Amino acid sequence: MVLPWRSRGEKKRNQLTISVAETQLRSSKIERVQSPRMPLTPRAAAEIVRRLENSTARGEHVECSQIVSRIKNLGRESGDRNKKCLLQNGVVSALTSCFQRFSSTREENTRLLEEVLSALTYWLPLSRTEGFSKMGSTASLNRLARFLNGSDSKARQNAAFCVREVLAIDKKYVYALTDMEGACEGLIKIIKDSVSTSSTKGSLMTIYRAVSCDNKIATKFVKLGLVALVTEMIVNNAEKSVCERCLVVLNVTCDNEQAREDIITNALIVPLVVKKLLRVSELATQCSVSILWKLWRKNGEDVLLEALQVGAFEKLLVVLQVGCEEKTKQRASELLRNLNRCRNEKTNCVDSSMHLKNVKKSF
């Protein structure tokens, strides 16, 4: 039956138009959007963690590799929901147990350990109640130190992240790690090789925790060229977050006597520190003021004269004007008083010699 307002020819034309549109749609490069996967349930997460724990206990590294790969895939899916679900069901403790178990075995398990490190980074930084302290065992730390000195850049980066977390748990892990062969060298090497910006920042914070923990450890890093390396990073790196961490490390290193000698003999340090005042961040400004104050207290007037020549007086005045924490304010005020005294003495010396300006001087 043909409706009175629609002819048979019009119906055929409409069908032809629809078929042409469907053909064009099929031939286009538009891909069908897949529906999102169902999020992981707590029961399924608990089962995965249980399987990993059992496989670790039996020493089945092939099965462990499969489960760790499954965990990594789940961590990439459904945003943070799967990560949170796995975390609540003890995945970090299971992964660290796996890493500890296979760290003391033969080299065939290196790939598994790299995968475990990669999976652990999904949950970094961690709170201190999630079983991460297992990474502080002798076997785990020794393997982390080997990864720091390895050739795989991704594994080195993940190892640097994990070492940073371990050292934040307890000071005993600082002593244990720095006593291991190649650990300190590995942290320095990551910064020198510029593996990545994030690994550089992780290594700098690890070194900060180590240096601030013990003077002997600080001396060990200084002998490895820490002062020159940090100075070079401040000069060459334009990223503010890296520069800030370099100043934090340099500030704590100033408490070491041998480090102060390296700093004083480095002609770039004082000009760089003055330059970074008020240019990076509030923390960087605090560290810059602290570095100048420590160098002046230990090395006297020469530091003040050098700082005066590169504009420290004016910048410290601005620091007080814009506001800062009380400790920084006190140190900046003390520096200003002594800088002003040096400036007045320098002016008086110039004024008193004005009448000798026509006297020939021997050089």
C-alpha cells in the first residue's frame, strides 16, 4: 500500500540514499568505540593476590610473571578504581614478597624482578603501612643497587623510585644501602646519565635523605663528586623542580666540612645561589639563604664580599619585603647586617683613596 502523500519513486530514492550513507560510513576510518571494561571486584582482586602469594611461596617464577603481567594490565584499566581495589587487598605486600623471594636467586629471574618493580611504581608514593618494608631486606636492597647500575633505563628509573621509598621508611635502610657496593655510585650515575627527569629527581631526594642522615655518608657522596654534579645540574637544567631539589641537596651538604671546601673552591656556587633567590620557589629561596648563611658562618668575610658583588644585598632586602618563614628571616637579616657593614667598609676604602688617584701604581 502506498500512502497518499508518498509515491513509490520517492520510497526508492530514500532507500538508495540510506544505503549510500551506510556504505560511506563503513568505508570511513571511524572506529567503533569499545564499551569500558567492568571494574575489578574485591573478590577477584583478593584471588589474584592470593595466587601471587602462593606462586611466590612455591618459587614458580613463570607463573609469578604471568600474574604480575595481569596485575599491570589491570592497573592500566578503569583508571584508579582497579589500583585502589588491588591496594586494599594487599597487592603491594604480595609484590614486595615476590621481589624479596626472587632477589636472592639466579639471574634468570631478572625479567620478573623488572616487571615487579614496574608494577610497584603504580602505587608510589606509599604510606608506611602497606608492606613496603620488605624491599629493605638485604637481598632486595642488593638487587636494587644492581638495577641502579644496570643498562636498562626504565629499570634504573623504577629502582630509583623504590630506593627513595625504602629510605623514607627507616634510617637503618639508609645505612644498609650505602654500605652496599655500587649503591651510591648508582645514584650518582643516574643523575650524570640523565636517565629521565623523574629518575633524576628521585635520585636527588634519595641522596638528600642519605646525606642528612650521617656525616660519613655525606663524605662518601662528596668524594664521588656530588658538589660539582649538583652545580652543573643547576646551571644546565631549566626545570624548576630539579633546580629546587639540587639546592635542597646542596644546603644539607654544606653541613659537611669536606663539602664546604669543595663549595668554596667552586667559583660558580655563590653567584648561582644568589641568582636563584626568589626565582625558583619558596623552598629554593629558603635553601639559598641557608647556604649563604652557612658558608659565611664557616668561611667568613670572603663569602660576603663575593655575594655583595653579585647583588646579594638587594635580593635579600626583597626576600624580607615579600615575607618568608621565621628562620629564613633571621638568617637573611643577619646576612644583610654583615653585608651592609662590608659595603660601608668598601665605600670608605674607596673614598679615602680618592686623593691618591693621580699616583702611579705598579702592577
